[in-house]
Amino acid sequence: MYRYNQHELLEWKKYIIELNKQSKDLYIIFNNNSGGDAADNAKQFIEMLSIEYQGLAPRQLDLFSENS
């Protein structure tokens, strides 16, 4: 199991910002583990990058809730 810490995600944030300048589309995937760390890390990274999604179906949003 592995969960990225704040420092590691901030390092990745720098790379992502640079890649985003060079790319039309950018996809970030977190590999999940038995502890379910990928969803939590993805939510944390979304907040760090100030990404806001609109028009997602409630079921899609439920995939990232702590109660699912």
C-alpha cells in the first residue's frame, strides 16, 4: 500500500504544471491499492491544482466520496 504525502504531491504538481503548458490534454492516473489510497490522493491533487469539474453526474462524484 502507498499513499503519497503532501511533499510528494507538491513535487508532482510542479511537473504537471509544466507538462500542461506543452499539452492539449493531460491525464493523471493514481494506481489504487487495497487501502483505497488512489481516490484520496486524487482528491487531494485536484484541490492542489485548483481543478473544478462541472456537469458530472452525482454517481461519478460518489466514486470519490469517503462513504462509497
